[in-house]
Amino acid sequence: MAFWLLPDRLDMVDAMNFEEQLRNCRQRVDDFLRRQVDSLPEVSVPLRDAMRHGLLIGGKRIRPFLVYSVGSMLGADPGIMDAPAAAIECIHAYSLIHDDLPCMDDDDLRRGKPTVHKLYGEAQGMLAGDALQTLGFEILSGHEMPPELRDGQLAMLRELSRATGYLGMCGGQSLDLLGENARLTLEQLEQIHRHKTGALIEAAAVLGTLCVPSPDPAHTDLIRRFARVVGLAFQVHDDILDVVGDTATLGKPSGSDEDNAKSTYPALLGLDRAREYEQKLTSEALECLGQLPYDTGVLQDFARFIISRNS
């Protein structure tokens, strides 16, 4: 079940299917993000437009969905969850803008639309990514929290900072670049993606736990382990889609991993074994959820969705 509908309806809803929950989450966080960007003063209109394009170009919003799903499972107020959900999407959007730059993956399309640097130029694209990164931390640090969550707010900032920087996404991106044109082992490939992709997914789940006062450390550990495994499954499935998907469905050029000489799970394991591996990871994620004393139905659906999506 879900605990959010639209921005002004916070009642619990029964029998809502997963896709509808995902859509409602996307609408809620997009509305919040749009208000944040539209309220920025006119220091540089082209930069603000580039930020808006990169942030609101579309997407499933799975990281905000994890924040809302975990927090709701623990009984958190949706108004508390809005800030961490929006903050982590700002960080994700910044990473995609920079990934698309000519010095990185040099992509022209993102979600079926021109990438930020194709519309606004490489320099404005770089600045838009930088500005969205800092906007994420501004949203999270400036959101009014009740006194019992002040320590949790600081912990959120620490978790998001760690997942974004050297020990998380940026470190993983560096390893990914260094691994191009190389034959990596499964262990090396997983090291890359636990940082590059998995760190933000893991952080999203942990941010959800921090939306309630004094979360149980043992439960937080299980939720973290769940998200860590789901993050790997997400990347395995992305690699599979890059092989079997098409540009129209993916919203970006298919086959780009091979074109960029990247090591991927299908290249390392073969397509059939990569599919078996994502199933194994999903089973491990569901085992973690089975040890939690909550209604984990939404998170179970989320884990299955990760390896069944077509984009």
C-alpha cells in the first residue's frame, strides 16, 4: 500500500497498484522540484533553464520512490520525506548531466530528448550539473524539521554527501572510466557499480529511515543491505537493456556501452547468465525484506520492478 497520493492528500490508500504508486511519487516530487527551481532568482536565466531541463526532463524517480516507500513503511510524514526525496533527485540529475558531457559518455539523447549540453552548450551543462548538486544539499539542509529529527537531518546530509562523492558515485564513475577497454572481473565490475550506481540507491533507502526519530539500527542495516543488492540488480538490468533494448524505448542510444568499450555484465557473463544473476540478486533483496517486522509489500514490488522494466 502507499502513503502518498498528490501533494495535498496524505491519506493511506489501499489496493493501489505499483505503477500508479510510482506515477504518484513522480508527480509529487516533480511538483516539489519545479517549485524549487521556479523560485530561484534571475541570476542567470540560461543556467536556470538548463537546470530545469536536466532536472525535469522525465524519468522514473526511483530514488525518491525509495525514500517515500521506506519512510512510509516506518510511519514517516510525507512532508518530512519531500526534502530528502527532492535532494537525492537533484544529485541524480546532476550526475546524468555530467555523464552526458563530451568529456564523459558524450551522449546526445537523455530520456528521448536532447541532453543539456546539446541545448545549452557544454559550459552551461557543466554549470547546471554543479548547481543542481548544491541545490540538493540546500533543499535538504534548509527544510524545516521537527526538533526530534534535527539529528536525523544532519545524518541525512552525511549519508547523501558520502554517497555522492569520492566514497560513492564520483569514485565509482572514476573507476568506470579507468575500466574502459579493459577486461574486468566480476568483483571489479561490482566494485564500480556499488559506488557509481548503487551508492545513491542505498542512500535513498537510508534517507527514508532517517525520516523517523531513532530508527532501529538493526532494521536500518537490513534496509541498507536490501538497497545495496537492489542497486546491483538495477545496474545488471541496465546493462541487459543496453543490449536488447532500442533507442526509442530507452530514451537514449542503445549499444552505447559497447561503443564506449565499457565492461558490462552481459559482456562478462553472457546474456543468459546476466539474467540469472539479476534474479539471484532480487531473491537476496527479498530475503532481507523478509526479516523486517513491517509491511514490505511495496518494497517487494519495487525489487521485482527493477528487473522487469523496459527502460
